[in-house]
Amino acid sequence: MKELWKLFMAFFKIGLFTIGGGLAMLPLIQRMVVDDYKWLKEDEMIDCIAICQSLPGVIAINAATFVGYRKNKLAGSIAATLGTIMPSLIIIILAAIFLEAAGSNPYINGAFVSIKAASCGLILFAAVKLGQQVLKTKFAWAVAVIAFIMIAVFQITAVWAIILGALAGLLPYWARLRTGKKLDLVEKAKANSAENKEEKE
């Protein structure tokens, strides 16, 4: 129960104090999961982000479910997911109740302008942080640039960018696999020729 409560409270704090959506939550989730609690390694967290981004739903909730399951199986995934959802649920209900009064308040409107700007900064930080960890080869840079152009310039849905990125990532693997097979065939041919020479001698 202590571990489940720890998971719940950790993601509850992130859900409560992070404004700007799932992408804005990623830096805090990564710091908490990798640096503070050591629930995942850095490479595992990168895989978590890639998987959660590729699946339907909000990336922060997907990440919470993933981390919770890795830490404490089904009970952990439920605790982490509820911890992420509850702050938004409570705040949205309160906002809906007081929306009419709050919408005409210039102080609240001014605060939301700053909050939205800060959210953009958090999302940019998440993109830079993730880029530093993932974009380590020319091939990775090429895939990232092409995906950005597809989405930003040609307005192609992100789903196709993810699918094409996955297929592009398989190309080097297939190339190495074919090269490895060719090398194996060459080595076998050399071994057979050496055996034939020995038999003739």
C-alpha cells in the first residue's frame, strides 16, 4: 500500500501543478521517474515516451499507466493513472462551476496569458531534452526533420509521421540483417572451401 500511495501522490502532484497538457508534464515525469525515484532508467523512459506518444489517448496518462505497471503491475498502473487524472477532474469541475464569473475577470485572464506562455516553455524544454537523448545520429536527425516538415508544412496528421518513422527505423535493421546474412554466407563458403582443400590434401 505504501508503494501504491507513493505512486498516486507522485503523479497527483504532477497533475496538480503542471498546466499545459501532457507534453508539458513530460519534463516533470521524467525527472521524477528517472532522477528522483529511480523507477525507470533513462533509456527506458525514452522508450516509454515513444510508446505512449504512439498510442491513443493523453501522453501523460499513458506514461503514468506505463510507469505504474512497471513499478507495481496492475495496481500500480491504476494508482498512477488515478493520481494523474484526479487533479484535472477536480479543477475542471470547479472551473465549470465558476467559469462565468472567472471569465470576465481581467486578473484571471492576465494570469492565463502567462500560464499559457509558461506552458509553451515547458513543452519546448521537453522537446529539447528528448532531442538531446534521441537525436544522436544523422539518420535520427533526418527522420525528425522529415516528420516535422510533414506535420508543420504539409499539415499531415501525426499518425502518419509516427507510422512512417517506425518503418524508416526498420530500414537500418533490415540492412544490417541482410548484410549479416551475406557475411555469414561468405564465411560459410570460405569454411567449405578450406575443408575441401584439406580433404584433397
